[in-house]
Amino acid sequence: MLRRICDSLPDEDGVSLISEWLLNDEKTGPVPPALTGLAMFVDLPEGRNYFHAEVSEMLTDIGFMNIEKRPLRGPAEVIIGHKQKK
């Protein structure tokens, strides 16, 4: 899905915003994302929460750069990736 999003963006100034309840790098918390990940695992064994480095790697692999993470209200954060110019 991320690849299709990247391909659909303009070559210049294309930006992806991903709002997510990210786990910390140790995958031990914070509590809301950890509990959400557990609930997803119970309903869908392949479902889980991600941490920033994983999402950044996914975005980099498909052509985004200058990836940054910014906090939002509550446990959510936003990851911003800028499409590389061709």
C-alpha cells in the first residue's frame, strides 16, 4: 500500500503522513500502543504495532527521504516522509 501511495504522489513536493500509536524502540511501551498491539494480535495474528525505525525503513525503501517523527495529542505520533525527486 505504501508503494502505491508513493507512486501516486507528484514527483516534487509529495509528502506522506502516517498517524500511528508507535511503540518505543525497545517495544515495551507506551501502554496504549502496547495494548492495542496485543488486541490486534488476538483478533488478527499477523496484526501488530510498529516502532519508528520500522516505519522509517519501509518509507526509505520505497523512495521517501527526510523522514521525521512528530508527537500528536495523546499517544499518537505522525511520521512524515518526503518523496524523493526523480
